[in-house]
Amino acid sequence: MPNLHSLLRNIDGYKDEIIELQAGLTSRIALGPENNGTGEHEKAAYLQTIIEELKPDYIKEIRAPDKRARDGYRPNLVAKWKGKQPGPTIWVLSHMDIVPPGDHSLWATDPYEVKIDGDRIIGRGVEDNQHGIVSSFIGLKAILESGKRPRNNVGLVFVADEETGSKYGLEYLLKQHSNFFSSEDLIIVPDGGNKDGSMIEVAEKSLLWLKFTVIGFQCHGSTPDKGKNSLYGMAKLVVALNDLKQAFGQRDDLFNPPTSTFESTKTEPNVPNINTIPGKNIFYMDCRILPHHQPDDILVQVEKITSDVAAELGLEIQVEQVYRQDATNPTPIDAPVVKALAKAIKTIKNLNTEQIGIGGGTVAAFFRRAGIPAAVWVTTQDTAHQPNEYCLLSDLISDAKIFASVYMDELNEEGN
Ligand SMILES: [Zn+2]
């Protein structure tokens, strides 16, 4: 494959451009309204300019109405290039939005200013999900700038709102523009993987986010018998909810981790001062449930545990569902998208791939629910959402090569 090899070697020459892209994307802060941001507008406009340089056959900004966001909408970008032959399209879908940096004191550098440290590119969003944006784009750019055309149609999609539920991102796209994607297409979501890039995710757990409001009675810190301490109730409930791990303890080694997980996460502030016993505490739980268990059964058990604690302590406790995404049918491990990725990874890295299920939360589930097989894959150092988030330049280069190889599908051309 002399053509493919020289093309792939060209990608090594894109290092400076990759760093520049990462810096440009990181400085354009894309936080959704739930994360106290205004939306993905700046990042989308930057990407649109860059994409237009590659002269797509089709490009469209799709605006999902969201009153809370700047100008009342959330931007999504879809671009498509025709391949040498008609047929299915290879789509790579990445998300533009990020999560907040969190406690700035945990960062060694400004999270919105890319820093280079050897092979590391550091900054908020460089891995999640700019690694996907940059590698899928550079893979295509290298093909087009070498004067070639991909064998297959290639589509790049950059969505909003992945970090907070996808209502204004992929969910909106699939509802309003379902004709973009066909069940014949190959869909890659570069938003999950492992360190050597050998893992292809084909299945996800159900996702269930719960909000617990514990209501007692607020009083002075010196007179606890005049009130009911909601923080004590919350603590008891957090511990009692641990029972879910045993009650729904099935194991499936396709998944990593192999069991369902039930974790208490965020708490809301209660009282501002030390000498007041709180009368209201709110906390949240993030459940990732194997397809073997029904989320409805878990909700029944949660209600039971909650009402037991409430009765024992004389508190009122409300449970609300904040978000729920039930597990879908997995993507078959011999689906064309899985085979294409496995082949390209073997070509570029000489690695055998493993197909697995994960804890859920990637947008691939929306495609699977719509009957379109999707695979989640990228090479990742797994620093998403952490302070000092980073990705490796060498991973970006090798993943760009893998995308280029999938777009070109040279192996198919040779009849292998
Ligand atoms: Zn992500």
C-alpha cells in the first residue's frame, strides 16, 4: 500500500497544526447553561471556519433552541465530503462542550490555555472531546491535502450538550434530521477507549441519575431536640443506599467495570454557618446499570430504602429522577464499523482489538436506540473531567492515521 503509507507518513508533519488546533479549541470555552456557561457558539464558529477550508460538499449549522443559551440556541455542526464511490458514510461524531475545570487550585496551569509538556498537551477539553475532534479532522485533512479523495463518504459531526444530557445535541439532531444518518452508515464516537487504543466499545449500561431531598427541621446548633437534622438523615441514607450493590450485583465480563455501580456524588449547600442544624439536605446519585437489571426495579428498591430511613428518623425524603437513559441493544461485534476500526488499528498499530461494554454516558446509545450501529473508540489517557486533563500528541497522530485509514479503506480496495 505505497499510497496509504506515504499519506500516513504525511500525518507526522501535522504536529504543529494539531497543537494550534488544540490551543484554539481550548481557549474557546464551551460550557452549557447547566454548567453556568452560555453554550458552544465560539467553538462552533471556530470549527466552521476550519472545516470550510477543506471545502466540504455539505455543511450545516443546526441550532437547537435553548432559551438559556446565548442567542437562544445551541450550535451543532454537520459537514460531509463525498467519497470516490457511492455508499454508506463514515461518520465521526465528537462533542464540543466541556465540563468546568473545577477547583482551579488543583490545576498547575490555566485550564483554558494549552500547555505542552513533552508529549503531553494539557488543558480543559484537550482529551474530552477535542482529541476526537482533532484526530478525525486531521485524518481527513491529510487525505484531501495530498490531492486524494477518501474512498468512502466521510461526515464529521460536532455536537453540543453531550456533558449534560444531549437534549440540545445529538438527541435534537436525530429528532429533527433523522435522514442524515442511515443504518448502513458507519458511526464512530471517539469519546471513550483505553491507553493503547485496543478497546472498541459496543455496549453501554443504563444510566440513572437521582436527586434526594432530605427534609427535617432547622434549629440552633445547641438545641438539637428542637429540630430534625437533615444532614444526619442524608448520611444514613447514603450508607443505606450502598445495599443496592448487593441487591443488583450481577456480573458481566463484557463490561468494564463488570458490575453495576451506584455512587452518591454531588451535594448541594445546606446552611452557611456552623451553629445551625440543617433542615434540608440535597444530594445526588449516579447509577450505571448492567442491561441485566431493569432501572424500574432499582427505583422500587431505592424508594423502599428511602422510606425506611425516613420512617426511622421521622424525616421526609423525596426522590426524583434527574436523568435516565436505558441500555440499548449492543452494536454487534461483527458490525461493519467495528470491523473497519479493528482493521485500521491492526494496520497502524499492529494491535488486536477487544470489544467491550462500558458504564454508559456516551452518545452512541442514541444511535443504537435509533437502530444505527455505532462504535465508541479512541486512544485515551483517561484524564477526562480531571484537573490537569491531558492527551498525548503521539496518540493524536496515531488516531488521525487510524481515521485516515478508515476513510480510505485501502485494504478493501486491494480486496483483502
Ligand atoms: Zn466526552
